[in-house]
Amino acid sequence: MMDRTLGRLWVRYLKVRGELLYSASEGERSEEWLEMEREAGRLRDRLVINYSPLVKYVASRVGARVPRVVEQEDMISWGVLGLLDAVETYDPIAPARRQSSSRTRSPRFGGLSSTICVARTGSRAACACALRRSRPLPPG
């Protein structure tokens, strides 16, 4: 039963989002459009709530492999931000690419990599210096 309800929720969300995109291209911003935008937000929030236990599970699995400096709450918040991005940009028509997981992982865990850098070097200044040395200088 859960998968049917979640599937219907996705169908409704994608339908409302598609109507919003279509009506936005026409340039109309009526009361009906605002109501559709509110409905899309409510559906998106319900989808995020349904998938939030998965975020907590993945954060606990990743947390077992990173230094203790990284708080689990931080990883959960980064995961929820990534989940929001994934729900908003999901396109069921586009074919899934193998690179998509590595491409979307970097923004999600951007805070994680900077925190690990600080944990390894001991200070933010040392991390910033290492980052500057790794980037080439712009011509000028």
C-alpha cells in the first residue's frame, strides 16, 4: 500500500510541476497559478517527509566512515538539502546516467569535505592554504 500511495504522490507532484512550468512559460501569474505553486510545495514537502528516514539511514552509514569531528546532525541536514534538490530536479523521462550519482554527491556533501579537511589539518587556515596551492592561478 505504501508504494501505491508514494507513487500517486509522485504522479500528482510531477503533474502539478509540469503545469507550473507550462503556465510560467506563457507568463501568467494568476491566483490559480499561485495555488498550483502552493500545491507543488505541499506535495514536495510530503515527498521529502516520506524519504527522510532514508536520509537518516544513509547519514548513519556515511558517519561510520568519516572522522568523529563531523556531527551526524550536519550530515542529515546536508542529506535533506540533497533530497530537496533531487525531488525538485527529478525528471522521469530523462534516462538515468551512471555518472549522475557522483555528479550529485559533491554538492550534497560539500560541507562534509570541508569539515574533513579541517579535521585532518587541524585548522581552517591550513585547509585554505592547501586549497589555494591546489588551484592554478588565473592568467593576468
